[in-house]
Amino acid sequence: MCDFENNFVLCTCAEDTLKNKEVGENIYCWRLQKGIATKSYEIGRYILPTSHIGKGLSNEFVLQHLNASPATCFDFDYTPNEGDYLEIFPFHERAFYLAFIFFQHVWKADHHSGYRFDHVAFKEGKVKPITSKDA
């Protein structure tokens, strides 16, 4: 079971898992992006993030851990920079996602318009739950 009851780790070790189309529906993924430029205004539609994607993953839960202990949320050496953008989503449902921006030295639930900002993917992987047995 993939319930996020205590904490989570954003693992980069899942590249093969993410490319395997046979993975289970309880796999949650993440993508960290760096902002590189502001575009001129474009008109279009995009899907807005939600506040909860299941199994206990919500804006409130993720922000609590990202802002309280950011060093333990990533499995690599990472210091966020202003404008960094994090998305968390179920593997089989990319249109249903949580979105966070690092702004004024804290993570906030927010999103960037793909029509207004250019981003480059920095890291991605699998969200690994830390259960009471692991804690």
C-alpha cells in the first residue's frame, strides 16, 4: 500500500520505473523544474493543479514537510532557488497534479503558466512514502 501517513522522500532512483508502462496505479511521480525565462504573453488553456491527489498527498501535507525539513525530502543534495517549480502527480494521471513554487524562501502551493514561463526539467523521479515502520 502506498499511503503517505508520516513523510515522503522525492527519489531520483526511479528512472527505469517511470519509463516502464507496466507500473502499478499507486506510483506517484515528481518533477522539479528551474525557471529560465519569462515569455511574452500567450493565449491558451492548461490544466490547473488540484489540492489533493489521493493516498494522503495534499498541498498541506507536502508543504508541511517541504518547509519543515527540506533536506530530508530529496534524496540528492539540493538547495531551492527562487522560482523553482515542483509538481507531484500520479503516474497514470499526469493531468491531476499538485504544484509548488519556491518563493520568498519558502515553498508555496502555486503554479506557473506554461504560456508565461519557460522551464527546464532539473530532476524527476518517484515519491516514496515513509511509513510508521520506516520512521
